Amino acid sequence: MSSIKEIYSEAKKALNASATDRVVGREKENDEIFEHLVSCFENKIGLSMYINGQPGTGKTFSVNTMLDSLNDEFKFKKIVLNCMSIKSIQNLRCTKESLQKLLESTITTIKQHLILVLDEIDQIETTIKTSSDIYRLFEMPYLPNSKLILIGIANSLDFTDRLLPRLELKPENKPKVIKFLPYSKEDIISIVKDRLARVQQMYDNCVIIDDRAIMLCASKVASTNGDIRKVLDICRRAIEFNEQEAKFNNIDTIKTVNIAQMMKIFNQVNPITNSNLDRNTMPLMQKILLCTVLLCNIEMKIKEISLSKLFEKFSKICKSYSTNVDSESEFVNLCTLIQDNGLIEIKKNKDVRNYKISLKIDEQELKEKLQDETFMADILTNKAYK
């Protein structure tokens, strides 16, 4: 018989952003991407695509999943670059010696297609000087005999119109634009149920989150920004709440998350209704990040920390506890979730690494609350992290 701890653990894992290769709620957009890619493979031509939409709408996940599924049927090479870590297009070119020369010399001679994915392409600094380099990138798929497929992914809706108007002069060279709208209430419900279905089937069809609670969460998030990452975070926290309650009260059966509990967790992550730290329900990684911000404040004697320095310190702390986020992009998502909770403020910059992070709650109050836990107190007092 499976332990309660194991069931809760599997349910939380299923709600991690990267825990599945199934795309739900993006069938229309995926069909469009599929048709464009297959047309390129079959006709041996190049193509540029620009995929845009708000954060948390499944853009990058859909592209990565699609390319993985096509890899068995079609032969192609793939390069994926996250532009969040690239200050300008010149840096992008240097990552592959001279990207322009490399591409021009290979895309017209190679037998297989080369797919270049530029995630968060709108984060590249686009001065008058560098915009010509971006033009060349988007024109390369249409060189004679080119087998380059360029896929740009970004939040900005008007990137190509604002920065690449010259492409309008050659309609045949315009990128295929695919817009990812925010997830609807129905999409969100389907995604959460799909994530939990396997776990529930594995463990005697136990109900982990009540359908009405899922509907409540989906309705509220869909009415704001439709960010699926926030939905998954709220559901994980609701499960963690029940897990801790079960442990405290020695309950040996799964307790289903109900509407009242879901509402309570939603209010905790909503910056309008709450700006307090509840360390009993906050996920571990968020607590470590808050500790890191506090540690940087104490060590550097400054109120605002750059994202790059914070990420470096955070990674160092996590490494000693054999845990970490997968990438700088995931770290930004983590910061955004804590900002949504009203605990920190993020001041944006053209270069994501220069985002400024500051606390929005009293430093001494945060220190006292975090030091109530041995794990957090160790982080704040361990000289190895300073």
C-alpha cells in the first residue's frame, strides 16, 4: 500500500511546469506550427516563425514538445538559445564564433534542416546598429537553397512590426506569426485534470483536488492573465497545505483540497488581498529565495539586488542542499511568483540580468519569521554563503 507522503509527492511533481510532454489546450496553435514545419521538411525550404503571447501561455513548452515529437519522423539539427542571457545580438553571434557566417555557409549546403530557436528574442537589445543583424537573421531562411527554420519566441506582440518593418517590403520573407492567447477557464481545468489523472489512477482513483476547487482557481486566474504557471503553483501549494495538516494531525488518508482551501491559497498569492509571509504554506524554493534576498541585503548593505547577483547567490545556496531551479528563466518565474505574493518588487530593465529585486516587507520581521525554522536560520547564519 502506498504511503500518504508518496501520493502527495507524486501529485506535486505532476503539477511542476515541466512534468509532462502532453500539450493540452493548445491544439490549434500546435496544428499550425506542425503544418509549417512539415511543409518545410517536405518541400526542402526554409521558414521563419514568430510565436508571441503573454507569459505562462505555453509558447516554449509547445515548441519544444513539437520538435521532440517530429525528431523521429524527420531528420534535422536543432539549436536552442535563450536570449534572456544575451545582452545584444553581437553576443549572440559570438556564441557560435560568427553566427552569421556559420549559418550562411551551412544552411545552403547541408542536407538536413537546421532549426534555430531564439526564446525570449525580445530581450535582445535592439539599437539602430544591431537591428540590421536581426533583419539578416530573419532573411536567412529565404536565401537560395536555405534549409534554416528560424523560430522566435517572445512576449511582445509587435516585435516584428516594431523592429523589422523592412520585412514588409518583401511579403514572402515575413515571419509566420502565431499568437498564443491566455488560457481560458476551460483550458486551465483540462490541464490541471490531465496532470492529476495519472496520479489519481495510480492510487485507487483518489480525489486530490475537488472539481469545484479546480473550477474556482481556473475562473479566477483566467479572469486576470490566464498564466498556467500561477495555476500550477496555487494547486501545488493547496496540496502542500493538506499534506502538512495530515502530518500534523497524523491523518493516514488523502484529504481532498476543497473550495475553501483553494480560496485561502489563492488569496495568499494574490497581491491585492495579501502581502504577508505565511511560512507554513510557502513552498521551500520560495523560502530559500526570500532568505537569499535577505542575505544579500545584510551582506551588501543595499536594498536592491540585481537579478544576476541574486541568481548566483541563490544557486550557491541551493547547490549545498542538492536542489536548484533548472535555468535562469525558471528563476525569473520564481521571482515573479513571490512578487505576486506581495513580498518582493521587481524593477525591470532592458537586460533581464539587471532587473532590480527588493523586499516589500519589513526586513527584521522577515528575518524573525524565517529564523523560526532551523533550515532557514542555517542559511542566514552560515558564513559559507557570505
